[in-house]
Amino acid sequence: MTSHIMPTYARLPVTFERGEGVWLWDSRGDRYLDALSGIAVCGLGHCHPAVSRAIADQARILVHTSNLYSIPKQEELAKTLSRLSSLDSVFFCNSGTEANEAAIKIARLYGHRRDIALPQIVVMQNSFHGRTMGSLSATGNPAVREGFAPLVEGFLTIPFDDIDALHQVATEHEDVVAVLAEPILGEGGIRIPSTQYLSQVREICDQNNWLLMLDEVQTGMGRTGKFLAYQHSGILPDVCTLAKAMANGLPIGACLARNKAAEVLTPGTHGSTFGGNPLACSAALAVIETLESENLLSRATRTGNYLLNQFSKKLDANPAVKDIRGQGLMIGIELNRPCKEIVMLALEQRLLISVQAENTIRLLPPLTIDDEQTELMISTTCLVIDQFTGTGPR
Ligand SMILES: *Cc1c(COP(=O)(O)O)cnc(C)c1O
């Protein structure tokens, strides 16, 4: 069968027809444990009843008006996000890459208002910020940028988790206006920086009047055990971007900002036709209500710690396992060799995972995963790792 879809994805040979919680059922009726949550999107599991109800209810009342008019659900969601993030205000869009475009535009305007003609944004090696030209140019993965020159100018790339490199930028460059970084590299292989890193970055930003802009598209919405990953380090960014898990599968993104960064965008400087429409905002409000009412942040912390502990125990004897790391329900298991094929082995065992940065297995299970499902995820993951490393090249 010839497909009429542009081949931007090498798709796995499976078609899902139905989902509930951690489970997905394929077209033959086989059940899979989704340990990837649709790439960190379905944080409450598939078709969470509270979200499905909110979508259905809102769809009957009003789906879309436009940002020419006031939208009460958008106001309510912005107020809730502001309470949970300690930031002041929100711009709504429809994806992670768009949220980062808004952040980049804020940094540019902020720079121009300080009379910096060619403002530069510091970004990190192995980062991922999205696929549109601005976010793509900010992305520190050459494979993502390959072939799309000329790229958008104004980005300085330094190694992640390297505070000396940032100090050096501060002494060598006068045009820097912001730092854009993920608190944990997601696509880049679940790289967790040293404990002091974010607060040290914050300090350098303060000393130089730079904006600290955190891309929490993957780490946000409770994934790491706090609503936002920066809350582990007790700092506040000036700008923070969100998307993926915001509405458990409905497209929505947000760019949050504080203080001076919140005052940069004014009428006419930015916009979105769909951004923050009543349907997406109702779903996002239901997600946040559920995170709070079901205590999912502490559950993510508890399950995440248990996972790290169990994986360390069970994989200790396997010399091909190089590192096991994670925060909350964002887990990486690094092997000493490239392991893309393990995704297919896992699929055969009815487990959905991904491999990042060539050699790191990534698990992003729903925050709602229960104890029994957690045990199944652990045993199946260990089984496929042992299968792969036992038979793979040495
Ligand atoms: C997925 C991701 C993006 C891009 O989000 P899209 O919704 O696919 O545009 C940006 N930043 C990070 C950290 C991500 O994980």
C-alpha cells in the first residue's frame, strides 16, 4: 500500500485503536503497556475520564472563538498556571516549538529594548527545542539542523551542564540577552545536570541582565515529581515554555513569563489563531485539577524512586548497562552500545519505549501508573535489555 503521508517518521509496524490508562490496544486486539505516554503527552494515561469529560462538555458549548475576544477558560488556565509556576503571565499557542518561538521573540524584543542590535541567545549542545526555523536553529543537535541552512542567526551553543563555558560567554560576548535550556535534556538522552547547575545559571543571568528561559515542554506538568522541574532547585526562570502533557493529548502550548520578561510582548507583536481556545483550555484545566486531586506529583516521585532502585538492583549484573538515571517519571537507562533495535524487541513484548541519543532507553510512563503495572514495566524492560545485550554485538 502506498502511503500519502510524507515520510517524516519511520513508523513502527503497529496501529493502535483504543487506549485506557497505561494501556493501548492494537488493531488485532493485543494490549500494550505504554511506557512513553505518547512521548510525554498523556501524563494522566490514555483517555483519562476527567479529561474526556471536559473535552466532551466543552465541545457541546463552544469550541473556538478567537483571541479577538476574551476567553474565560483561557483566563482561568493562565491564573492556575501562574499560581503553580510563580510566574506572572502566559501566552498560549499550540505546541512546544511554538512556545519556544514565543520565548525567542521575547528575548529578541528584550534585547532590542536595551539597544542591543543583534541579540544572542545561549543554547546547549544536545538540546531539543522543536522543528520550526527558530526552535530548530536553537536546537543543539546537528542532525536536526542538517540540511536546513540558512538557519536563524543569534544563537551561541555551549556544552550543557558546563558552568565555566557560560562564564566564558559572559566575558567574551556583549550581545547576549538570554539563556535557553532544558532543565533535563529529554530528546538528548535524559541528561540530568549537577544539582547546583540551574541556580548557578540563574546567578550568571542575574549578574549580566540576561533572561533565563527554561524549556519545560517535556519536564513540565509534573513529569519530574514537581509541577515544573525548576522547582527542584528553588529558582525562578524569567520565561518557561510548556506543551506536551498540558492537555493530555489535545494540542496546546504556553510561554510563561515573569517581571520584565512578562511586559515585552504587546498588541501586534505576537499572536496565534488557535492558541488557548476554549476546548484546549478546558482539557488543560481538567489535567491540572486531576494532577492535584489525585496527588500525582508525589506519586511520580515515589514511583520514580522505586523504578531507579529496582532497575539498579536488577540490571546491576549486566555489564552492558552503563548508567541508570532519572527524576520522577523521566527515566534513562544508558547502554554501552547503540540500541535502537531494542524498541522493536520491546514492541514484541507489548511494551512501548524509545531510544534517545543512540544508546539510552527512555521511559516516560503515565503519572497514574499503578504498582502492578510498574512491576510489569520493570520486568519487561529488564527482559528486553537482557535479550538485547545477550544477543547484540559485543
Ligand atoms: C517535544 C519537545 C519540543 C517540541 O514540541 P512540539 O510540540 O513537538 O513542537 C520542544 N522542547 C522539548 C524539550 C521537547 O521535548
